[in-house]
Amino acid sequence: SYTSCQPVIVTKNNPSTITMAEYTGKCFCGAVTFEVSGDPMFNVLCHCKACTTIGSTTTPMHIYGIPDGSYKFTSGEDKLAIYKSYRTVRVAKCTECGTAVYQGPEGHPFKAFYPRLFDGYVDGTSNKLPDALKPKVHLNYENRAWDWNDDIPKFKSLDPNDMVNNDGSPCIPCPPADDK
């Protein structure tokens, strides 16, 4: 479990933070279906302006970064319309139901899918994410609408050295484990 000021480096080389998996998913109406597989580049709650604007919300957007070549559309790719969002961010929405299926900065080698669209965990009774899909960090926490008092590590920006506490104050590095 995370305690304040313990850095968590989220990389493909840290298996405790990234889980290799295969998921299928679809938009709300089912016209667009897709598969994602392999190691995600990130699994985060993003508080940036682009993400919160795409979601029309004050809460962070849960995004799951999949590198190009690790996702494919199994139906309805022709039903996706690409919209310009904030700066270089583009969002793909189903033209039938309007569901945002993925987003990402133009020219970058990944798409950020939304785990909420993945099949298999929403059964009408429980809509809780399985542990493997729960976000690993908060990013761009400096843009939050309010403080999030959870155990998920928080980073002021994209800089892995900008870790902050739940209230947004900078983390003072913790002493080494040997000194505790």
C-alpha cells in the first residue's frame, strides 16, 4: 500500500505497477469494438485540462495508454470520428452514440483508451474495476478540482520527480527504509 512520499516509478520494467493483459471493449452502443493487448504504457487518473474537458467533468480521466500495434478495432473503425481537443490532443468518438473511445496527442505512438469501456467487469450489480485495471498514479495533480484523499501516488505534472501529497504540497523525500 502507498504511503505519502514513497516514489512509485511506473514503467514497463516495474511489474508491480504495470500488468500485461488482453482486453476487449466497445462503445456504449456496441458499433465500435476493439482489442488491446500487451503492456500498457500507463494506467493513470489524469487531471490535465485536456482530459477533464474531454470528459466534461471536474474529476480526473482514467486513461490506459496502449502503444501503437497493441490495439486493433474489430468492428466499426469507420464509425469513429476524430475531434480536435485541447492543443494537440485528439479524441475518437463513435458517430452512432457519441462515446469517446480513445484519445491521445497527435503524432505520439500510443492511444489512451478508457478502462470503463473494457468488457467483463460491468455486470449490472457491480461496476468496480478489477485490481489489474485500477489506476496506478494521479498525473497533473496541480490541475485537480479538489484534493483526493486516496492511497494512489500523486504527481504535480508529468515529471516523476514532482511527487506531491494529497493536499498538493511537495513531498519531502522519505528516509531510506533502513532508517525507519
